[in-house]
Amino acid sequence: MTEPPLLLLDVDGPLNPFRSRLAGLRGYTSHRMRPTGWMSHRDPESRSARRGLRVRLHPSHGGRLLALPYELTWATAWMHEANTMIAPHIGLPGDLPVIEWPELFADDPDGLFWKTRPLLDWAAGRPFAWVDDMITPQDRAWIAAHHPSPALLLNIHARHGLRDRDFTTLTRWAAEVSGAGR
């Protein structure tokens, strides 16, 4: 039996469509949170620091993600706080693996997105789907040239978050990868 592909999941953009208005998001709920990494970049006396970060989440996303044939992993600047702050609101377990970034928001010498190289190291040659709002054509080309297994890079618009068509894409891709491995 082979391992399922990895699903490397970002929070802001895919799960938290932060660029949209809450009124336009059916089924989403709004929460105020104070993630350590984000709050450290703010003046502690500012209004936004006192109120916390507005996070919009859809309670059905956890169940839909768990139903996919993947091994879920957080690939987000929220790191372990995704398990404690995000997971309970969407129905995911609070013990998912987390990619621990060597440096948040680091500049890459070749202009790649700061997550790309550490994410590829984490995947360790396994097939993976990466769900994020910041994937660039340069990241796609670099991963295609440096990763020996299939990889789906699913760019999610931060105004819309994960949609039905994204879940369909993830389901189809996992079936294709599983079928190719037989």
C-alpha cells in the first residue's frame, strides 16, 4: 500500500478569504484572533493589535478536507497556531502536522515565494497538492524542475477562498496520482 499524496494547506487565502467582504461569503463566520507571528509585526498599542486579526472561516471546510484522499499538513505562517486557532472552527483535528519554516517571509535568492523551498524539503519526494494564494509561475517552474513526483499547485484567490471547483480539482488529481501509482 502506498502513502496518499500530501495536501499542504495555507490558511490565509484558501481558508480565510481575507480580501473579500463577509457579506459576500455564504456560510462563513468571522472571528477575531491574535496569532503570534502576525501580531509581532504590529504596534501593540494599535487598534488592530488590540482587536486582533479578523479571520473568516467556513465550518464545513474541515469535513470536506478530511474526506479528501490526502495526508493533510499545515503549510502556513500560522504554523502550530493553525491547530489551536483555525482547526476547531472548521472541524479539523488539532494535531495535524505543521511545516516549520526556517524564517517567516524570508527573501529567496532566486525570487521564489518564501515557502517554496522549505515546502519541497518537507514533501521529501512525495506527491503533493499545495493550496495557497501566493503561488507564482516561477514557483511552478522551479518545483517542476526540482521535484521527482507529481505536484499540483492550486492557487486560490484570496477574495473567494476554497470553492467547490477546488475540492473537485483536488479529488480528481488525487485519483489520477493514485491511478498512476498502480
